[in-house]
Amino acid sequence: MPSSVSPFSLIDVPGGTPLLGHLSAFKHAPLETMSAWWRRHGDALRFRLGPKTLHLFSHPDLAEELFVQQADRFMKVYDPRRPTGLALVLGNGLVTSSGEVWKRHRRIIQPIFHRSRMAAMADRMAQVGEQRIAAWGHCGREPVNIADEMMQLTLEVISQTMFTTSMAQHINQLRHALRVSLKYAFDSLHNPLRLPAWMPTPRNREFRSVMQFMDGLIYGLLAERRRSEAKHDDLLDLLLQARDEETGAGLTDQELRDEALTIFAAGHGTTANALAWTWYLLATHPEAKARFHEEVERVLQGRTPNVDDLQHLPYTRAVFEESLRLYPPVPVLQRKAATKTTVGGLPLPEGALVFVGIYNLHRHPAFWTDPDRFLPERWLNGERPTARYAYLPFGAGPRACVGIHFASVEGPLLLALIGRRYDLQLAQEVVEPEFFVTLRPKGGIRMTLQPRRVPVVSSV
């Protein structure tokens, strides 16, 4: 039961204006603003964005109550009757749905991402990675935007693992469509001044155009797969075959579209940004990078990694986990109170909007030693935060990310695959984070790709 006596004090963030509240500072730099508020005012805050009042919670105990102990009292913000945010793009898929719809979809989709399926997926990930980095030989010494490269790589990985087909011919159009649609969705959620979607503004027309393209692509793949009797053993096959264990019913075409697009959009952007931040952290910490390269070279001996290698690459996995800590792909999670309740003893009215600051949790000085330092060793030495819910790169509770096993294989595997062939060196002085649906490097990260000597593996 929620506590009636609160160990927390709910602080109203000062500095808001009568009409807009804190909208100006939030729109300009949402992540930096929320981080600064937390460091200055504490773990439980209240602020306003225009007419909306929001709460910012940045303590593991508050996160545990929201995501685990009171998971049934807090729902996603999205309303399918009046979609805003990601629901405008992803429809009523796992990320956006609530209630019985979400429970049914979760029952159907959870088994698809079971850990046991990841070995076969890992082979496809490695194959795509080899094909992608083979093209890097043409880059010479010119810097590349590694954030863009990781986005293209993970787009191909999710294309091959989900659809057993390359999206290379659509890659630029897809990236543009995702960028436009997700920006539109992000702005719709927190901008009370936006114009209605039915108005024929240039931005609304562009949004509808990119959505038509993505819908056509997904529905076309679904129709082709239904016509064909060939089996691919990919994620789309698994989605088509999946049945609700309680009713025996599968997903409708609309539901398949929503879930396929959800997996596709969520399954590449988060990992791409995590990988980009990891290369940045390694490039700015030479000792860690040297240890990473030594481990990869010693274990792989120049060959392509597979899923079994990951258990022998503990430092590589630690590097990825530490990167997820400092730059969590989803730095803020939002919930809405379905009923009047209390969290940490703090009263919340029905409909209260709550942000859980994952970025803040991961840098909380009460739960992490040297919280702002990149220290992969912390994951090897048995150090864990003193609170279980101080590290939540994949969320927690019933709505934790369904793709956790997929990402936990893909990230370290691609790091090892690339690290055995290249030394990535920073080619710009300043890299800034930007909260745009996910936490990405603003403007990308320019890096040079220095080839490494690959040991010759004997075939004897």
C-alpha cells in the first residue's frame, strides 16, 4: 500500500510565468532543464507547461512505486480516440496502448523476444554488420558522422531480423520519414500551442505524406508475406503466427501494422543512439578504449563474433552498460495517474502527469559512486547501485521494454564486430546531448575510422 507519510517534499519549480509556466525553458532544452531542476530542487518536483501541470520524480523509490507497485494505477498518456505523441505514428502498439489492449498484445508478443531466440537473431545482426562496415573502406581518412552510420546499421539490422529483406533502397526515405514523424509526435505531446492536425499547413501535409509512405511499406510487406508460403523465421513470421494464449486469436492487420512499426521504429533508434554515445565515450577515455580493443582482439582473434562470444567479452558488455547509464536512450518516461493515489506519500490527483527522470536516476549521487564519470569497471567489480531501481535503461515492471534481450545482444555484438576492425577517433571538440524522443547527440558525432590490424585466423 502507498505510504501515508511521505519521506519526500514536493517542490514547485520557481520561475514560471502565469500563462506559459516553464514552457520556454523546457522547449529550448528539456533534458538540461529537468536535470538542472533536479540538482537544484530535489527528487520530487512540480512544474507547468502552458495549461498542463507535470511532476518530475527522480528517485528509485518513486520509480518503483510507479512502474512496479502501482503499475495498474499509472497508464500511458496516449488516448486512441484523440491520439497525441507517439500514438500519432505508432498507433495502438505496445509502446502506446493501455489496459486490456496492451495486456493482450503483451501476451502475444512477449514470447517472440524470448532470450532463446536471440542466437539466430545474433547471426543476422553480425552478417548485416559485416556488410555495412565493408563499405567503410571507401571512407578513407575523411571523418564520418558515426551517429548516422549507427542509425543506418541498426535500420538494416531490424530490417533483416524483422522482414528478412534489405531496406537499403528505402533507407534515406525511411530515415526522413521517421525523423519527420517522430519530431511531429514529440512536439504534439508537449506543445500546447500547436495547430490542429486537420489544418492543411505545410508541416501537417508533410506528416501525412511520410505516414502514407510508411503505412504503404508495412502493409505491402504484410500482404506479400500473406501471399507467399515461404517461411523466413523472422520477427514478421513470428508476429503473423503469434496467438493469444487465452483466446487463440492472432493480431489483425491494423494491429500487425502498429506492432511492426513500433518494433521497427523503437528497435533501431534507441540502439543506434546508444552505440553512438558508446563510441564517443570510448574515444574520450583512451584507457577504456585500449582495454576494450585488447579484449576484443584476444577473444575474437579476428573472426566475426557470435552470441556465445558475449560471455567472454565482459568488459565490452560493461562498456555498453555504462554508456546506457550515462546516456540512456529514453531519458524520461511518462505516465498518467488513472485514479487518485499517492506515490512516496505524495498525493496525486486522477489524471496527474508524471515524468520519471531516468537520466537523473542514473546520475544520482546517493546511489552511484562518481556518478558523472565513465567507469565501465563498476560493472565488473560487483558494484551496483544501492537501490534496485536506480538503473532503468529498459524501464521496469510489467511495461519494461519487450526488446531488452534483443538490445542486450545487438549492442555489445556490434561494438565487438566494429571494434575488431576499426579504432574510432573523435574529430570534433564539442558533442552535446539532445532529447528528441530518444537521447541523441545533437548534430551527430564526427569521427575518423582508423583501420586496425586484424589477426589472421588459421583454418587448420
